[in-house]
Amino acid sequence: MTLFHFVGIKGAGMSSLAQIMHDMGHNVQGSDIENTVFTEYAIRNKGIKILPFDTNNIKEGMTVIAGNAFPDSHPEIAKAYDLGLEVHRYHIFLGEFMSQYTSVAVTGAHGKTSTTGLLSHVMNGDQKTSFLIGDGTGMGLPDSSYFAFEACEYRRHFLSYFPDYAIMTNIDFDHPDYFKDLDDVTNAFQEMAKNVKKGIIAWGNDEELKKIKADVPIYYYGFEDNNDIFAKDIKTSSKGTTFDVYFKSGNTFIGTFTTPMYGDHHVLNALAVIAVCYLEKLDIDNIKEALLTFGGVKRRFSESFYDNQILIDDYAHHPREINATIESARKKYPEKEVVAVFQPHTFSRTETFLNEFAVSLSQADKVYLCDIFGSIREQQGELTIHDLKTLIPNSDLISEETVSQLKKHENGVILFMGAGDIQKVQKAYVQSLGE
């Protein structure tokens, strides 16, 4: 049996793919940094071996899956080539793997992970669906009919995929270390649209998505009835958010649905998922039931409770995502103070969106800022966290050593936001509560 070795197995997509291959009965192991990363828990729970980076990990006969964060010059990848082993880049391998299913790609600047998690959960309410989610979760279900997966636009990796359907949540300028500007991002999505085989489900209020041309039907979703699929009569309650869904063709009433989530973006995510299920003629009653039981994905509004405080761990690392997280907190907990604890992710993104970060974070009642978190590709930059702090009047700095200052927000919803290691700050605060 072939041994698959994943170089960079703790990466969100790599972790998910390793789990899928394991579930399919393959022999899987991987290597990565020794620091703890939240994605590794699911890998270890499945008994997949994680090794420190070492050229001795690479042996004759194995197939190597290389994470996109690591160049061909990485010692393990270089040795694999020297030995003449099969070496596949993550996105290339994934593109080939999905061809055996009816596949649904979820892409967009924001909302990919939450929507993919919702899609896989809801579709499994009616048909077996294997899935790969960008929170480090993956599952390969035997005899699956469908494959739901997160398709990242970074470095145009999603051009390796040829899905049956694509959900496009939005187009926005991000990854300034790669994309030149918004037009460059839109061009990438236009290229991806040409790869879709059955249909595209796109947010109807996104001006950039409206520019997309495709050889397959484009179904727009939103709140206005000029969309192909739209939601009306939206109501919130202790159960979540309830709404009616219509399909424009024949003004068809699809049904009344309830999501346990709060915020407009969650309704939009649900609409996109319902559209795919409707187009594939899945059982609507099963879809309704599955939607109601969705518990969310890792690091997306993940809640814990300590006396009157609510601590929320969220991956939000772009101004638009911060807006959505704060909106959800205010709608779900309208009587509580909203406190933002934010760690910027990468120097290039912080510099590019410095003013936008300030505007988004200022919507919170109080803001705490952590030092900028670099990345494997980008370890340093010219600006510091003080450049952002000067733009936010009601802000202070915070670290693992100074987290006790959060205790004064006795009736607060504390949002720990960021794509780096912000969880260390939250963990330090939780430990301080027991002191």
C-alpha cells in the first residue's frame, strides 16, 4: 500500500486532505513545525502520525503531497525529487481527486470556510457528501455522491479545480502579497468561472461578481427579489434566524428555513447552500432539518462562557470579516458590551488595509490590539501595531502577560479575532480567570 507523506500537514487544507485520504483507507503520515496548531487535533484523533520536519522522513516508495506554503527547495521536498518520488502539490492533487464526485467548490474572499462547513453538513442530511473545509476538517465518506470543498483564490490555486458547481460568496481585495489590486482578483475569479461545468451560485449584491461571464448559468442569491434565489420575511429569535426562500423562476416558494446562526452573512451563506440543494433536487425537508442542526465550524464565532462574559474565538482577519463578526455579536447579544481583541495577520495585509481595520474595529465598544503576526512567507515589515492603535481612539495594547485587563468587562462579549496565534491570548485569559 502506498504511503502518502504530507509536507506541511498542519496547514488547514493539508490537514483536511490528509484526513480524507486516511478515511479512504490509505496509509497517511505528515511533517510540520513542532509548535501546536489547532488543525493538528483532528489529525491526531484519527491516529495520523505527525513528525517534525526532517529529510529522514522521506523514503523510497512513498508519494509526497507538498503544501503550497513550502517551495521546492524545502529539504523534504527536494529530497523527494532527488529520489524520483511522486510529488504532488496540494491543489493539483485535490483537483484530480475530486473528479470522481459531483463536486461543489466554495470560493470567495470571505465566508468560504463557514459556507463549506454549512454545505457539507446540510448536503449530508440527504446524500452522502465527502468534504474538505478550510478549518482543518476533512472527511472521506465511502460511497459518497458529492464532494464539497473550499477553493482558495490565493496564487490562483483554484484554477486547478473543475467543479460541477461553484458558490462564489464575494470578491474583495486581499492577499496583497500576491494580487496587484481588485481587478487582478476579479480576473482570477473570471478564469475560475470558466472551469465550472454545471452552474455558478453568486451573491447578487457584489459588483465584481456581476462582471463575471461564464458558459454555464449563473444563479444570483440575496435579499432582493430581483435575484434568482432570495430570502424574505427574515426574523430572529432565541432559535436563530428564520426566513422564507423563493426561486425567481415561476416565483417558486421553496420553503421556510431556520439557521441557528445570527447575522445577514449567515442567511446569505444558507441561501447559497439551499440553491445548490434545490438545483440538485435534494429533499427539501431533509435540508431544512440539517440546516437547523448546524453547529458552525472551527474558529468561526466559537463560543465559551465564563460567568457573565462570553468569549468568542473567530478567524476574522480582514476588515469585512471583522464587520460580520461584530454584527453577529450585537444581534445575538444586544444587551452586552462588545469588546474586540484583534491580532493583525501579515504585515502586507495590515499595511494595505490599515485605515479599513481602524474603521471596522471602531464598531466595537472597546478594542485591544496584539502585535502583528507574520507568516511563513512574510516574517517582518516596516509598520508596527502602534500604527493601527493611533487610528483607534478607544484602544489599548494587550499580550499574554496583560490579559487580566479584560476582567473589567464583566458583562462583555469578548471577540478574539485573527488568523495567527490569537488563541494563545485567549488561553492566557482563561487561565487568569482561575487565579
